[in-house]
Amino acid sequence: MSESFWRNAVVSRRRVDDRAVGIGCALLMVAVFAGFNIVSRLGSETSMTAWDLGFLRFTVGGLIMLPIFVRKGLAGLSFGHAALIALLGGLGFALSAYAGFTLAPASHGGVLLHGTLPLFTFLVGLCFGYSIRRRAVPGLLLILLGSALMVYDTVGAPNPVQIAGDAWFLLAALFWSTCGILISRAGLHSTAAAPIVVVLSACVYVPSYLLLGDLDELMSADPRDLATQAGFQGVIVGAFSIFIYARAVESLGPNGTAIFSATIPGVTSLAAIPLLGERPGDLGWWGIAVVTVGMLATFLVRFVGRQ
């Protein structure tokens, strides 16, 4: 066999291996964000506020990512470009999400914050010149239908305050989706994207909290609650989630990664049954089933075809 055959075989194998890593990171992202909904819901039942959770997120995450940021810097990006990515994926997403949690039930976040990510990612992607395959449209429509069923089952008829909270959740989803598109377009490696988002966000959030927040009140919280939230919000969400999301986008692209996020509301609902004693209604179960079928159909279209 010719040398070019073996060279192409090696390149093809590397692509398969890279895609497998991306799929693994996307599945981890689903677990992390479902856990974010559950743990944030538990955190809302403690003495800590949403703004306290944000402080733990960016302080702990910033300290973890600081050595990497010092070594890699802005990875060749202009400060304005890096700041925009950090604003969308860090401060913008976190502040909008936490604002939503203060106004609307956390169960709304599971659907509106993460269930709409595929839709927003595909729409924002169209604005940046990304295309949608015709074969993927039926699966996307199933995802949209299933999400709508879960929205109707979960949200129902909210009051004006809850509507404002739901709007914050949708804004957070838009910020996160746009951040993924920008990371992909910049060709930013995950080991550079995560420190940029976390450290630049911490440089703004932490001083603001120390100036305007109540650190003494936060430190008086139950030590177990404080440790749980600091560990999850700071380490897993604050640092790890950005890395695995950026790594998934690096391998699968923003649209491919967004497909997996459609399962987050369903995973959250299933986990909430034993952990929170909450069960979805009949429409919620149908929504979970429809989204799962849509996600699998869309995934298969992208997986068996060339990207």
C-alpha cells in the first residue's frame, strides 16, 4: 500500500479519536450543568444568595485558572476580543443566570437556561455564516418541540416576576451560545479559553463583590453548605465547565456541542426525583422523550457525515 494511504489512515484515526474526546467532554458538560441546576437549587435553600454563589464561583475558579492564564495570556487575542468572550461566557452568563434564580423557580432554569441552548446556538451560528444540514432539521424540530413541552409543563402560567426571571434565563442562554461561537471562530484552544473567561471575569466580579457584597454574612453560612457550594460552583462550574465546553466545541463545533445540551433539562428532571423529590408532569415526560429522540437523530446525522 502507498505511503499516502497510511498517512490518510493516521489522519482519519486522529479525527475519530478527537471526536471521541469531544463527545466525552460534551457528555461531561451535560452532567456538570445538570448538577449546576440541582446544586444551585439546594444553595437557594441556604442563607447564601445568588450573588454569594457568584463570588464563590469566580474566586475559587479564578485562583485555579490564574497560573494557566499567567503562562498563556490572551493566546494571541486582542484584549477587546478576549474581554468580549469573558463577558459573554463568564460575567454575562453567570450574572444573568443568578438573576434568573432570584426571580424565578430554579426548575425554570433547567428548561429555559439549558434547554434553549441548541436553538440559540443554531440561530447565532446562522448570523456568523454557519449552515444547517437539511437532514438535521427534523431532529432540531423535535428538540424544539420537546423543549416547548417541558417549558409548558415546568413554567405553566408564571407571574410577572417569574416572567422577568425567565427572561434572564433566556439571556444567559444567548450569552453562552454566542460565547461558544466566538471561541470556535477564534480557533481558541480549550486550555486558553477557560483561563481567559474565568480570570478576566474574576477581575471584575470579585472586587465588585468585596465592595458591595456582605462577605461577613457569607462566611457565617453553614460550613458544609459553604464547602459544597465553593467546591461545585468554584471548581466544577467556575473552572472545569468552561474547559470541557471549550474542548467539546473544539472537536465538535458549537452546533454539534449544542445538540448534547438539549438533554440537560431531562437529566436535571430525572436527578431531581431522588435528590429533590420533584417529579415532572405528563407533558414533561413527553418532552424529555421527544428531546432525546431529536438529539439522537441530529447527533447521528452529524456523526455519520463529514463536518
